[in-house]
Amino acid sequence: MKKRLFALIIPLILLLSGCSGDLVQDDLLNYVNKEMKEVGKLESTAVSAYEGVSGTNYQDDQTMYDVLMKDVIPNYSEFVKELESVKIETDEVREIHEIYIEGANIQFNAFAKIKQALENQDADLIQEANDMLADARSHIREYQTKLNKLAKEHDVEIKN
């Protein structure tokens, strides 16, 4: 009986020890290669559209308003929705992901504020929105820094 029990326990221990890999590494790999891959495309589409009508690419209020309504806000809204539904297994990755969500929400609200500023021709709202965009960029930089640090700690290479 002891021999039989021992014969059952050893494979079980080996099986369990084979599963005790780096959970954070596995989660990071899934996060970067699967979960964030499609989500990132939505953000890129929205931000590229915005950059095409802002700063040195600014043409006029109507053009910016149209791009915000047709491209930026719908794509960024979908991006935030998808970002909030990303599946994460570990606290370490979730903590960093929350920074990204916060920055994305600030940026989305900034786009909405720009839309409102254009509708009301309110320069003060534009300044508020620009401050929000700067805050969002700060969050996203913090996210990238912490993600890269965590990846390095767990031997995951992230190609930017």
C-alpha cells in the first residue's frame, strides 16, 4: 500500500513542480503578445487621427471637430472599453495596467473636452484639455517605465 501511494505522490509532485514557473512572466507574455496587441491598434488609430489635425497639422476648428467626432472619440472610446476588459492574472501586471487605464481615461476626457470647447468656442476649455493631455501622457510614460521594469525583472523582452 505504501509503495502504491508513493508511486502516486511522486508524479503528482513532479507535475506540480512543473507548473510552478514564473506566473508574472507568463502573465506579461500573454498581456503584451495577446491582450494588448489588438487593443493597441485602436489607440493608435485614434491618436494618429488626432495628431493629424492638431499642433502643426491644425487646419481649422471644423476639420478638427469632424475628425474628433468621426475618428478620435469613437476609436478611443472603444479602446478604453477594450482596455478595461483586458484579462490579467497577476497583481503585479494588474497594478501597472491600472496606470494605463487611468491615463487613457484622462486622455479620453480631454478629447471630449476639446469637442466641447470647439462647440462652445471656449479657449479656456482648450487649455484645460491640453493640461489633461499632458497629465495623460505622464500616466502613460509611468505605465511604460513600470512595464519595462517588470518585464526586465522577469526576463521578458518588450519591443517598442
